[in-house]
Amino acid sequence: MKSIFKIAAITAASVISTSAISATRWDMATPYVDATHHTQNIRQFAKDVNAATNGDFEIIVHAGASLIKHKEIPRAVRTQQVPIGEVFIGILGNEDPIYKLDNLPFLATNFTDAKKLYEVSKPIIEAKLNKNGLMLLYSVPWPPQGVYSKEPLTSIDSFKGAKLRAYSSTLSRLAVLLEASPTTVQTVEIPQAFSTGIIDMMITSPTTGVSSQSWDYVDNYTDVQAWIPKNMVIVNKRSFKRLDKSMQSALLTAAAAAEKRGWELAINETEIKNKELMEHGVKVVDPNPELIKALTAVGDQMSQEWAEEAGAEGKALLAEYQ
């Protein structure tokens, strides 16, 4: 009888050990805090993967650049420092101009146009990621970008001499054309950058404005709806191939659901966050026609510059979208 119990105990221990070995745990780096819809969406994505695999596949989300700084995330995923991460697409603009496309000012200024631009550019983005050993899992937009400033934004001259936050090469170029001084500041550093005078103006979403508590350092938000940029969740191809088929399927299914949910969240987020800015005393205003006309002219110049930089591939993309 004792031997039977002993065999049963060994068998049970073996099952537990096998289960522990087969379980997969991925660390995921993301640069944004939990208050953003992107991180909230990612956490639901991770839960969906875990539930679909009965707990055998766990994705640990490290938000707010707590694991890896934003600019280092693409390289970290390429080198398998982490198997999965989220990045702002435009941050890769220095690697290839195609990544700058959804950051071009006044090219796609509503969600319908932004979705069309994504559908046109997605195959090329996937191909370029593939060359670097990466896969695109899904992409989710930010709300339209507006201007946060201490003083009211009355004309294009309001940008002259301002220290403007830049988070991509495209925004740096825009700052130069606006005769502002581009200054690189990560999302989590925004409050300190304003309070110490490193920046005094930024172009970003109402989401970031709320998560960084912009009302503590600016009074005005001009809703110019300059562009609708996107984040993308990328995975290392080798890491993906190491997963068994059921885990791969669970990951792709959860990613498709996250993309659909993320676009819906972004649309709702725009209205909710604009309202929240106003509730905290920020003056949310529409730009005057003269300002829009001047900014659109700058946007047209940047689109032309981008087409030249991107070559035949970029020109074909732009033509297909337009």
C-alpha cells in the first residue's frame, strides 16, 4: 500500500513539474503609464492570452518605461532582451522614413482617414519589421494631437522661440519649421520638464495631457487635430516561433481583439479626455482659421519632404492613400 501511495506522489509531482516547465512567461515593456488607454488595452490583452491558455502563457506588463526606456524597446525586442514590447511607431523614423507616415501633420486628421492610412501602410510596415526579426501584433491610435501652451495660441508666430517637446524626428522637423526649439522629453518626464523650464509647449494627445496632469503647468489646449499617430505592439519572431501552436493562436487572437478594442477606446478617449482637461481648468479651444491655414501649409511642405525622403515606395504609398 505504501508503495502505491509513493508512486502516486511521484506521478503527481511529475505532473506539477511538467506543467511548470511548459508554462511560458513573457516580460512586456511599454513606455506609457496605466492611465493611458494603450496600457489599459495591453493589460486586457495580457489577460486574454492568459485566459485562452488556461494560465500557461503569462505576459507580465511593465508600464511607464519601468523596465526599458522607450527608445530602447525596439532594440530590446530585436535582441530578445524582452520578447514583446510596445512602441510609438514614429520613434523608428530615423531607421526608415516609412515609420514617419502617420506623424505627418494634417495628412490624416480624423479616425476614418487614420484607419485608411494604416491599412495602406500596414503591409510595408510588416515587411520592414520582418527584416529585423520582428512581427507586428497590432496597432492602436492616439487621439488627435493638439497644442498645450502656457499662453493662448493665437497664430503661427506663437511657436517662435518656444521650447517645444519633440518625441520623434518628424516632430523635431515640425518644430524647426515653426521656428521653435525641439527638445526631446519622454512621456514620464513631461511634468518635470515643464516645471524646470526645459519645455514650455508640447503637441500631444489629450490622453497624455491628462496622464501627465498638464493643468499643473499649462492653461491652454488648442485642438488643432494635427495628426493621429499610432503605437504598435511588436514581438520577436524567434520568440513567437518557440511558442507551441495553441499559444501562437491565443496570442494572435488576443492581438486582433486588442486592435479592434483599442481603436474604439481611442475614439471614446478623445471625448473623455478633452472633457477631463476642461474639468481641471484647462481652456480647450478650436484653432482660428488663420492658424489652421498656416499650419496646413507647413504640413503640406512636410508631406512633400517625406515623399522625397521615402523615395518611390513612399510616393506610391502617399498616392494610394490620397
